[in-house]
Amino acid sequence: MGSSALPPFSWAEAATNWQFAPVVTAFTALLAALYLWGVLRVRKRHPRRPWSLWRTILFLFGLLVINLATQSGVGTYDDTLFWDHMIQHLMLIMIAPPLLVLGQPVTLLLHASRNPLHTWVKKIIRSGPVSFITWPPFGVAAYTATIVGTHLTGFMNLVIEHEAVHQGEHVLYLVVGYLYFLPLIGREPIRWKVSYPLRLILLFIAMPVDAFTGVVLGTYQSDPFVAMEPRSWGPSPVSDLHDGGAVMWIGGAAIMFVVIMAVFFQWTRDTRPAVAMGWLEGVRRASMADRIAEVVPPASDETAGQDRAPRPGGRPADVDEDEDQLAAYNAYLARINSPAGGHTDSRGG
């Protein structure tokens, strides 16, 4: 929490003028310890398939960002300078959550746990309430409501006047950011599998939300909020407000652009067509399977229940193999060019 005794802001002061937040420190230390315990447990149980070092680094860095946002100079000046307050918000809702998501803590827990905990966790993450809060449209709505509601309403006054509300706002940003990014960049075993085009669209949606909020803050001719901690240095309250709007607009767009490019790069490297194309790929596979079924004899009783019908010669048909697709396409052309016009008499043959 800021104070009128704070010296004029400088990056040197921000780097050295830290405040201690015992609750944040204890919480992030506990999460780090549990995560590392899971990493060691997975390494012990599966020495040939240890947990990814890269995921571990990302998760721990996400926890570090939380501490930097609340306990470094960013947290020290957050009640004194509005633009610094906005930097803190971006760190808590757009930087820390994606890092935590990429760390895949739920997947790590599943790999490290045994029954009954393993089964219990799987039931929770596939339950109705969890499926709802991880539903991508819910994440977008929650993100939009949080950004707009905490910056363009009287809620900002409560944050400035009540430290408990301010701390609750930090938690809100972390939770909402996590739920927003989870189905879009994460690989946790949640119910929703979002195609890459839809991921990009849902990520793009956040950019105008941030821009709108920043532009509105930049148009105020007077400070509409309760005065922050008094100071005799730095920009005027209105200039400070405009600077905060610029941070939200430009900073938010820059961070989201990096995330979008990372998802796009991941898309270009993903060779799984069903994941890359989502429901369109599902339609294609279903249609091709129907075409193959027309030229492949139906499964015998011995092979009933198998996912793929056997092709002539004993090899199972695959909708993604060139030979099967070519056979299906040729048979389809022959059928539509037949004298019957591709239709079979229902009374015989």
C-alpha cells in the first residue's frame, strides 16, 4: 500500500522500495512447494518421462510475477500512481495467469496422485460447475466484465478507500485471467477443446475491451475517482489517469498480441488435424467415413464394435489415409455417374 512518505517514483526506487505481503508470500510459497513436490513425485514414479522442466519454469515464473506485482515497487506505488496501478492490473490478469496455465498444474496433480485423489480430481474437473466456469464464452464475459467493471465504475473508489477490497481485486484478476486463458492456451484435461481459429478469435476479443477501457480513461477531463495517496511530486491526477489509460490500451494490446502470435505459432506446428480445425475437421472425418463405408464391406460379427471397419485385404480403413480417401472418392464418382443417378432401388439391389 502506498504512502505519502514515498519518494518520487523512479525505476531505481521501484527496484529497491519493496513491501512485504505475508499472505501473498505464504500462498505463492505453498503453491511452489506443492508444484515441486508433484514434479519430484512424477520423476520418481516415471523416471523415463519426467515432468517438463519448461513447464516448471513457466509456473514458477508466474508465481514470481504475482509477487512482483504486489510486493515490488509496483505494489509499493499502486495506491499513489494510477498508471502504476494499471501496470499491476496487467501483470495480475494478463501475464501471471497465462504462465500458470502453461505450467499445467492440474495435469501435474493427476500424474503425481493416486486413487482416490486421482479419481476425485478427474471428477471435479469434468463436473458441471467446473465445465461451466471453464466454458470459453464464460471466460470472455468474465474478462470483459472485470476489466470494464473495475475501471469504469464506482468500484474503483472502493478499491482506493478499502485495502481489503483492493486485495480482493487482486484475487479476482488472477482467477478471471486463469479462467479466460485456460481453454485458449492451456492443455489441461477440461471438457472444452477449442479449435485454433476460435482461440484466436476469443483472444482478439480482449483487445478492443482493453482499448475501450483505456480510451475512456484517457478522455476524462477531471479525475472521477476518489483521490489516491497524496503526493507532492509526479503528474497531476488527470495526467496520471490518462497515463493509466494509455497503459491499459497500449500495454494490454501488446501483451495480447504476444499471446496471439504464440498461439498462431503453435497452430502452425500442430500436426493433429482434429485439434487444428475443430468441428470442421469432425464434419470432414464423418463425411469421409461415410464415403469409405460405402465401398468397404461392413464389419463381421468378429470385428463388430471396432472403431474402423476392415478394408479388403484385412487392413482397417482410415479416413485420413490417401488410399482410403481415393477409393472412397472414386466409388462416390462411379455411384453418382451410374444410370440410376446414385440411388438404389429400395425394393431390391
